[in-house]
Amino acid sequence: MADEAADLGEALRRQADTVRRLKQEKANPEEVAEQVAKLLELKAQLGTDEGKHKFVLKTPKGTRDYNPKQMAIREKVFDIIISTFKRHGAEVIDTPVFELKETLTGKYGEDSKLIYDLKDQGGELLSLRYDLTVPFARYLAMNKITNIKRYHIAKDFDIAGQFDPMIPDAECLKIVHEILSGLQIGDFLIKVNDRRILDGMFAVCGVPDSKFRTICSTVDKLDKATWEDVKSEMVGEKGLSPEAADRIGEYVQLHGGLGLIEQLLQDPKLSQNKLAREGLGDMKLLFEYLTLFGIADKISFDLSLARGLDYYTGVIYEAILLQPQNAHKEEPVSVGSVAGGGRYDGLVGMFDPKGRKVPCVGVSIGIERIFSIMEQKVEASEEKIRTTETQVLVAAAQKKLLEERLKLISELWDSGIKAEMLYKKNPKLLNQLQYCEDTGIPLVAIVGEQELKDGVVKLRVVATREEVDVRRENLIEEIKRRTCQP
């Protein structure tokens, strides 16, 4: 329907041009009348006298607009996350929003069905990127980079390079802890596991090698589904034996800290598996570093954590928000994941022509979920959110002072001060002051006839209504002092 309307609209414009041309050329009246009749017919087909098409005003599915208040919250979140990434020495990169389809295919396991395909005008098969990790791995391989610490769109943080075990991994968990503490969105817990421990567990439980990845994707659903549902999928859909599923169930319900790691290192079955033994050894080392960082109390070694993406090779983790316990619950319950990541040592080698591997570990922050939580928190508290950073409003005390306001605001802008003025020649002073109250602007620089004669500007503090005369030549310095601006 939209295409038909667009074609009709274009035909209408062409027909209108034809009628105008014929009239200018003073063509035969009968010919002009015939073309006017066609014009009216096209207008009728479009359904309005003006020939305007009525569009459905909505955003595409899966997208949304953000109003100024929501954007102010987003910027606050971004500032906290980016400052954390920078504090840890990260550089910033960006990659296209779409990739060659072959770059993304086969990297995500069962999540691959969520990739959106498209084509460009050159005929290449393209897909919208599903995450930022695969594009990062492609970027490293393309540019032959073997060492980098980067962040991407205030969302992803990664460390690439050959380093001693668990030091970069521990830093990633420390970063998640800093971000969630800084955002103050509630109590949280960071679950950790290791793909090698999972694979070792699957092996000793009797899972065939060919089913490791698909069973891993099913275990990953334990945060949202009951063990009975997960077991049913393993057996009914994935073809696993009920006995193997039961053995998995004994392990995936375990969680704890160093004590659990020591216990599993002595487990008669798991300790005999090389992969599991390696993973448990690194997990023990990781917890030692997390203890030194002072965050081990927020970390839980959890064998149910699987993270179904195919590219993970070692440590994996996920941060969840907790709902406070109450009289009906023995312990806090999860209200959703807000960050996740892990080690993916084989991904870059998949893109490198010579198969050279670049070890990588990273974390992705669940931006949209965090935004939603922050918005709900602000709504509940009825906190007033400023949607601009304006420091001062340039106001007039009397009429006919527009030129003076324009000169003063230009000086402020040129000095790096964030300033506004009302777009009226002669606004009422009360309206100007009310505007500051409504928008949260902290200062008003008032220009008046007497102030101009005395060579001063009246500076008003909106919150206290205190007023002080400031010499014009000292105004910029005074505003910067009061707004703590360097």
C-alpha cells in the first residue's frame, strides 16, 4: 500500500507540473481541461483533496524512540560505563552495523536464527551484526592486531593478547562490578563458570561429543526454566538419554566459591577429565585474584551457567540483579541478566588466513535492560531529570534589550559556557525566570538599563533567588566559578 501511494504521489506531482506548463504556454483550452481532469482524478485516487497520503505513524517492530528525559538517563548510564572502560586503559573502536553474512554464520550456535539478513546494492550477502564480539574478531584478523584493550559503543569491553592466565579475566569481572556498583540499580551477583568444566562435565555424564554445543544451549536456559523443563528438552528434543540428563542435573544445581572448586577437584569423575581439571585449576586462580580485588563476595561459581554462544572457549560469566529477600523467600532471587561475557580464544583464528590465534576475553553490558531499570527507578522516585546542561539563561529586565542579550550570550558561548535565551524580542522577566525553574537552569544573567549604565550584569541563583551585581568583565569567570567549570 505504501508503494502504491508513493507511485500515485509521484504521478500527481508530474501531472501538476504538466498542467502548470500548459497554462504558462497558453496551450489549447481543451488540452488544458483534459490534463486538469486527469489531475483531479489522481487526487481523488489518493483520497484527499490535497493529494496527501495518510501514513501510519509508528516505529518499526523492535525499535523505539527516546524522549529527552529518556536520553538524559541513557547519557548518564553511558557516562558511568565509558568512564569505567577508560579508567582501565581501553581504546575505542567502531565497526559497521552490518557484516558479510559468512562472517556471522556459524558463530552463535542456536542463536544464529536471530540474525537479520539483507543485501547491498553491490550484490554481497549481508547481515546485521548480532553482537560486537564477532565483528571485533574480524577487525583483529583484518588488521593483524595481536594486542589491544578496547571498548565499543559504551557496551563491549575486550582484552586481546597472550597474557598469563586469569589476569585479564579477573579485570573484566572487576569492570562489571565497578559499573553495576556505580549505576546503583540494586544488589547484584556475578555468576562464573568455564566452558572446559562444562565440556568435561558433559563427557563424564555420557553426552556424545557431537551434542556438546546443543546440550550447552539447553543448559543455558536454566536461568529462565525449571530443571524438569530443561531435562525434557535434552531428552525429548535433543535425543539425550535420561540417565545422562540426570547425571548432568546433579552437577548443574551446584554453586559456591573456592570450597566448591576444591570439592570438584576431588570429584572422582570430574577430576579425571583433562578439560575439567584445567578449567577448575584456572577457576581457583581466578577466585584468588577476585579476592585480591575485594569482589569475591559478589561472585558465585555456578555450574548451571552455560552461555549458549558457540565461540566461548574458557571462563564465562553473567551478572544478574537480585530481588531483596522477604518473609516468603529464603534467599534473593534473580530479576534478570544485565551483563555477560567470557573467553573466546579461537574466534580470531577463524578469520585469519593462516589460522593464527589471538586469545581474547571480554564483557558485554546489557544496555537496554539497564535503561529500562533506570527509567522505572526514576519514575518511582519522581526524581526531576534535567534534559539539558544549560548553565545560565541570558535574560532581559526591560524591553528593547534584544541586541544586548545577543551580544552577551555570544560572549558566553565563545567562552565555553552553556547558555540559552528566550526567542522573543521583549520577553517578560517573570516568564524568563519561570523557564529556569521549569528546566532546572541554575543561573540567570539579567541585562537591564541600570546594569548597562553601571557596567554590570545581575547574576541570579535560581534555587535561592540570591542576586549579585557582577562587573561585565568578570562575569565569565564568576559563572565558571559557580558552576565549577575550569
